[in-house]
Amino acid sequence: MNPATTLSRPVECIAAAIYSACLLNLPPISFKVSGGVSNSPQRGKDDFTKERRPTISDITVFAVFPQTLESPALGFEESNVVSITRSYTTIIECNRTQSFAVYFGNEGRLAYLLHSANIKPVFFQDVSDRILAHRKDAIKRYNAVINVSSHESVIQHDDVDK
């Protein structure tokens, strides 16, 4: 049985993941802005926090590897079609927020997000073994967060059992 393959353009796969991670999927980076004059006794009183999107200098391509998935849906949804598909898995890490964005396929479509404070160690073992959990399974297995869409709520581990 020859698995279907989508392994033809690795550079485009990585580029799409980087683009999506920086512009859409990774959480914003917060930073403080001083509102006063540096030698003023009021210094610090008018400080405030701003946010910005991560840039290419804030991220690292943590891992890229081919993965065999049991569905042409590339781990995004249930499929009645029995087909084995090989696709790239790309993981982008934001060094400032310690977040990881996981992508399956070559369109830069987010599978799930992980925040380092909540990641279960099995995630790093699965990366080492080059086989990550499908989207739905990652919620429990890694404490992943899934952004269903920009208009829907975020699905987290606690919501799965309801």
C-alpha cells in the first residue's frame, strides 16, 4: 500500500507555518512602555503595557518532519475515508512567550497551540519520536489549546469531557 503524499514542497510548508504563526496564531508579545521622563520623580507612574505580533526574530523553527497520518484530513477532523497520508509537521516556537504552534500539512493551517507552562513532557518525547497526536487527542495528551476559528471560543482540556 503506497501512502498518499504531500511531501513535495518543504520550503513552502515552513514558510506558510512561519507566516501563520507570526501574523495569526502565536499569542501577542506584551511589553512595557514608559510614559514619563526618565529623571522625573513621576517616573513609572505613567508606564503602560502594549502588545505586538511576534516577528521573525522572535521565533524559531523548532521542528519539521514528515509524519504519516491515517486520514486525508491531516489530523484536523474525523474522516470516514481510509487513507494513509504523509505530510509535514511543522512546529514554530515563540522565544518570548514560550509558546509552540503546531501545523500539519503545507498550507500553514494551525493544528494546535501549546504554552510551555502547561505542556506535558510527553509532547517533547513525541517530537523526538516524530509522531504528534492528532488535533483532538492533543488537548488531553499535551494540554494543547485549539483555536476553532477567530469567531469561536478556544477549546481547552477542561472542555473536552463535557
